[in-house]
Amino acid sequence: MVMTVQKDFSEKYADVVFDQEGRSQKAKKTLAVLEDYCGNLNGLTLLDIGCPTGFMTFQYGKAFKHVIGIDIDRHAIEYARCHS
């Protein structure tokens, strides 16, 4: 089996991934939809799959009891760890 190495998502789309204000606004919109559908979120746990830098995960943490963020982009995860 031959695997093609692809450039990390965070490197390829850095202008979007590292846009803290844009990602935070997107998270707030997502939270509004979730709150409309689920009601109070503060007793729930959220799994944020594909969280690259953690900007949105941080916002989710304000509303949920527990938040777990995972991603396969090693550069973005390193950034998230350094800026959490």
C-alpha cells in the first residue's frame, strides 16, 4: 500500500485555521444552534472532532460541562497546547 503524504491542513489553510476571531464567531453560532435544539448545555459533554487550534473548543468549554477536542493535524495540536 502506498500512502501519499499530504500537507497538514493547518499549513494549507492557515489563514482560516489560525483566525481566532473568525473561529470564535463560528463557535458562538454553533452554540446558539445547539442551545436551541438541546436547551441547557452545561450538564453535557462535547467531543469536538477536528478541533485544530482549539479556538472553537475553548468557546464550547464555556457552555458544556466537559469538552474534549481531538485532531490529527500535529502542527495545529502543538499550537493549541501552547496557547491553551
